[in-house]
Amino acid sequence: MPRAGAAFARAALTLAAVTLAAQALAGCGPRLPKGVDPDKLDQAVSDAIGGAQTCMLIGRQGSGQVVWRYNSHTICARALPACDGPGLRTVDDLLKATAKDGQTRTLSCNSVADGSRGVGWSSGAIDGRGLVYAAVMEGDRALPGRIMAEKVEGALQDGGF
């Protein structure tokens, strides 16, 4: 019985150490500004442009380091028509371009040859925060980029920006 107790104690200590390490690492990563609640922001973006084929990233101006993501890595990694030239892009590509030059982008085009689905892109600076955003929607009801930009602006305000 003493051996089982010692093994249990070691396992509990190991679990506690792993938990503390994970919390410490999470605390060191990039974050949203103080006063911006990620859950509130998530809900605001969901209400404004949310959907299964939507992704939005917020990153640092200059580097494009992501501090917040709406939707899964899988959805956000999709390469879709760029709409401003030939080829494909991901929302991370758009975030990095916007982080570098600070330019607002609102783009839209068909995502399939028959025109039954579209893609909308929106990106821009988040005023006075040293942050930028990039968002994409794809599907048969995707919003045009210009409309997405308006909705994202409202979602950012509703989310605490």
C-alpha cells in the first residue's frame, strides 16, 4: 500500500508541474489588450460574420504575430482565391500583409468556377492599438469584403475595442 501512495503522490506532483508550466507558457504568449474579453469578442464576431467557413485573426502591427483567432486552425488555414490577382491566399497571408503596410483591404470574388460560392476578404488596422485584423468568409452566402469590414468594425467595438 505505501508504494501505491508514493506512486500516486509522484503522479499528482507531475500533473501539478505540467499544469503550472502550461499556465506559465500561456501567460507569456501574445494577448489581446487589457480590457478586451476574448469570450465577448468571440461572440461579437460570431454574431457579425460568424459561420463554419469564417475565420478572423487579430495580430500585432509590424510582425503579424497572432494574438486572437476566431474559428479553428483548419478553417483559418484554407487557401482561397486572392480576389486581387491570380493565385490563392490564407487569412494569415492577408494578416501579415496588412501588418506590414497597414492598408485596409476589402475584396470579393467567386470561389468556384460556376459562381455558386464566393469569398470575401477584409483587413485593416485597429485604431490606436498597434493591432490589425484580417477576416475571410467563404460559401454560398459569403458577404462582400466591404460589408465584412463594416460588420467587423462593429464587432470589434462590441467586443471591447
